[in-house]
Amino acid sequence: MAKISGQARKLRIYIGENSKYLGKPLYQAIVLKAKEMGMAGATVFRGIEGFGPSSRIKTARLLDLSADLPILVEIVDGVEYIDLFMPFLDEAVNEGMITVEDVDLIKYQSKPS
């Protein structure tokens, strides 16, 4: 098992499920752009309940089903990659919240055979 460690940056993008960019779901556009730019990876989480600037609660509960659940896209990569990605987010994210924080990266991977 090999261990890689060092400084990295965590980018979290909070958007709604109905948010779009150039006709496709915004979360999908973010993931595709991250892949195109050669970033380490991206993960999309779908929330079951939450609220944003509108203060309207969006929920996955059966009796109060929302069509616009919270979405979180998380990317962890080197500072330079995150910095290069920010102009795309400035253009693509019209409504939402973006947080960036420095993190310590510890990654374990199996050694190549």
C-alpha cells in the first residue's frame, strides 16, 4: 500500500438540483468540466432536505416532495487546479454557494503490480 500526503484544497459547490448550465444539469456540467481539465475527481451528493437563500425548505419526504433538492459537488485537488477551475464556476453558477478550504490530503492506493 502506498501513501500520498500533502496540502490540497477542497472545493464545495452548493446548488439546486434544477440548476442548469447550457441546457444541462449544472452538477453534470461541473463534473464534466473538472474531468476535461484533468482534475483528480469530483463527487456529487444529493441532499434529502435543506434550504438556501429563498428560505424555502426543499425535502425528499413523500408528503412534501420537492423537485429541486439540494446538490453538493465536492472536488479535492491541488491549489493550482482549484484556482484554474474558479473562472468556470464564476460563469456557470448563477445561484448557489461555493466554499474553498485548505485541507491535508492523505491518500492510500495499492502499489502497481
